[in-house]
Amino acid sequence: MRVLVAVASKHGSTREIADAIGKNLTDAGIDTEVDDVDAIGDIAGYDAFVIGSGAYAGNWLKPARAFVD
């Protein structure tokens, strides 16, 4: 199984959480990549996704919303 942890973080805290999730998945023996949503191109080849974003006024950051769309 190959997992992509995609993250949009304005000040870095959400990225730290994504890195921790990625480490836990890797430690469990799962092939995992953690990357910023702006740096992700082709999503083919991944079996699962974890998507996280900083939230402001109840909304995800625009790059995260665009990635999901």
C-alpha cells in the first residue's frame, strides 16, 4: 500500500502534524510520502490519501481546497 499525506500549512503547525502522521504510517510498514499540496503533481499510484489543512474562520486553506477539487 502506498499512502500520500498531503498538507496545506500556513505557519507550519499543520505540517508538523502531517509529518507525525507520515512517520507513524512509515513505522507501521506503510510506504508513505508527505508533501505540500502545492508540490503534488500526479496522484496516480497512491492507494490512500490523508489530506490536512490549516483552518481559518472554519475554512481550509485555498490550496488544500483546490487540491481536493
